[in-house]
Amino acid sequence: MSVLGRFAIVAGTALVLSAQFPAATAEQPVAGDCAASGRALRYVVVFDRGTETSAATQQIGAACGATTVYYPEIAVGVATSADPDFARRLGPERVFSAQAERLAAQRATGKTASKSAARPQLSPTDPAQVPAADRSGEQWDMRAINAQAARSLRSGDRDVVVGVLDSGIDAKHPELAGAVAPGLSAGCLTGAPDTAPATWAPTTSPHGTHVAGIIAAADDGKGVTGVAPGVRLASVKVIDDRGYVDPEAAVCGLMWAAKQRMNVTNSSYFVDPWSLSCAAGAGRQVVHEALARAVEYANAAGTLNVAAATNEAVNLTPSPRSGVRTAPRTNGSGPGCEALPAGLRDVVAVSAVGPDGVKAGYSSYGLGVIDVTAPGGDHGECVLSTVPGGYAPLCGTSMAAPHVAGVAALLASAHPRYSARQLRSALEAQSQPRACPTDYDLTGDGHQDAYCAGYAAYNGFYGHGMVDALAALSPVRLPRPVPAG
């Protein structure tokens, strides 16, 4: 699977946990008892709700750690420590380090814990060198969701901001230069927001720039045009140069977007170190809880969170035992794999279809998981969008999600007082239902490649259906507002 394909992996929904997290263990180090392992690792730490900043900082310090940032609104902190006993002292059921997990895997296998070979640095975009030819005729994806027709009614409003939680946006690209809002952009790789331009600019990956173009590339008769030209974009960098999205970066991105009162966020990634969080145990619970709290906070603040379904072509139907969205393990054992962050209850999970309108073979699916669907490309025909220096086609659920985020931005433009819940309700109500295919034998070997459960108006392949930008702007199709809360 390509690096960009790996970035596009997410989908599902899960309940916010209500478990209490124990205080630091009684075994505290005495002065001078902290040991350095030679490398300080980052940890996400979950506290009981209501824990004050001073108390959280004290507990982290007592366990031989240093607080990077603490989010008192959700009682989640990010810490660093070079002491190998840091997690044990606080309690592994409330602490997790993706860095430590990868190092452990590296020691066990002897392999470098890297998603891909070293990638070259991106060259800065020279606007004068970006081709000016109109390529809108190649945007089959925009026609599929009636985006071009919707622009005859209205464009996006500059008061609407979409947070692109990704690998950074090229703010010098002529299609995006007028959309990127530097004052709302931040780098989140350490778990704490940093607004310095270098922290949110793309460095090795064009992924975030591609996603941004699908949402809001300018309607200027050149290149491509996004779903909601006119809205502003915040570059929130959560994907590092190796392609990893650690839990603390995702939490930071969601919290930054909520505190900046962004209307919509797009997450075309999965949280590492697991592709679908298949690992059992306390670490998985910690990551789930931290992300669930961040999403819950963002949703209450009025930020609608949209995320991509995974590219792993798995059934994410909820386990009847757990009540959360999971994917069954291939060996049939264990509780399954939860997709994060799109596996969370307040996130709009998006599957991908190809030009034929059928679920792309790579797209994950699941009844009670997928909320809506959108174009992601398949069969060699991908989605054309912006990349540093020009334009390129890419396929994946990473491309499907920003179509939905763009339609949500149009809805927010037309209805500035809509809450996140109302935006979601409108998205679902105005999507065009798509029935399960009668035959899903993509390889022609006589066997179904996936099974679509549900009925025409709501099923595991397409959720409520294909998002429709024109319907979203048609007053007669608008649902009755849903009370906030």
C-alpha cells in the first residue's frame, strides 16, 4: 500500500468511556531516584475528569516526567520522560506512548519502526510555475456530488473555517493562498499547538495539500475547484515526516480546532501505532479515552469532525458485545480492531466510491459505522487536486472525507447558527440514498468481496448515501433544525 494510502485509513464509532482512572501509584521515586534511559519519550496521560492543572502536573513530575501540555477541559495531558519506569509509576492503565510502542516492536523484530523509506523534502512552490490550464473537466468527483451546480447558488463563506488535520498545507499554492488562515494554523506534532509557520507547513508529504484542494481550491478558472471555494482553511499538522499520527498529535489537533471555533475538521488518517487499534490491553483504552474526550469536547464546542474510513477493506460493524465499532480479527479471536479517530461516536465516518458510484474495493465499511459516502476514486481513475507545485490524482478514503467536509462547510455557510449536531443531521438528511449492490464480485472469481448489510436508505457500504452539495443548499431539502445538546 502506498504511503498516501496508509494515511487515508479510518472509520467507525465508539462510546465515550466513563471509567475512572486511578491516581499515581503509591510507589513514588525519592529525590535522585529518577533514571534516564537516554531518550525522552512522549506519553499521553488520562486523568479523572475535573483534575486541575496543578494536580496533573504534580503527578507527572512525581513520576519522573515533565508536562508538555495539559488540557483541563478533558483532563488529558502530554508528558515526556526519559525514565523507563514513568508509565509504571503512573499506572499503565492511564498512560500510553506510541514512541515506546514502536521502539519495543523495533527491538522485538530488529526492524526499523518506519512506515516507509526516507522521503525527500518538498520543494517550495513557485506560483509562477503552477500550470494555469483549466482542469475542471477532469473533476468527475465534483460532478458526482453536484458541487459545480451548487456553486451557481453560492460559494463558501469566509467566516467558515475548516481545519485540515493532516501533513500541512502548501499556503503558496495559487489555488490555496487565499484560503489558508495562518493565524488559525498550528503544528501539533509534540501534542502542544505551535503557531510558527514552519510547524504547520508541509515538509515531505503532499497529502494535506491534496485534501485542502478538494475542500476549497479557488474558483478562478484555473486548475481545479474545491467543493466550497471561499471558506478558509486552517493547516493543523498532525502527520509527521514518517507518516505517523501519534495520539497526542490527534488530541492536540482536535482541541486546537475546537478552541479556535472551527466549523468543521477533516481527519484523513489513522492514529498510530496501530492501523486499526488491534492491540488489546490498557494502552488501547487510554488512546480511545483521550481521543473520545477530545472529539466530545470539539463537538460540544460546535466543531463537526469528519474522518475517512480505512483503506483496509474490512467490515467495521460494531461488536454486539462491546457496543463499539470494531473490525473482526482475521483469526476470529479477540474483541477486534477499533478505527480511530473515525470510530468515535461524534465523528462522521466516510466510505469511498469510484467513478461508477460503487464502493471502492479498498474502502472499509460496516452497518452502524459508515455515515455517508463520497468519491475517493478506483479502477485507476483517482481524484485530481492540488499538490505542492501543481496538481495530481490520488485515490483513497482520504479523498472521500474532504468532499464531505466541503459540503459541511457549505451548510455552515448557509446556516451559520447550526451546531455540529445540526450540520451532521443536515448532511445525512440531504445525502442521496444508495442501495446495496446486488453483486459485489470485484475480482470476477465467483465470490463476493464484501457483504453490504442494511437497506437503501441506510446500509453498511454507503451509510445514508452520497453527499450532495446542491441538495445541501436547497431550502426545500433542509431538515428541521435539531436542538443543540
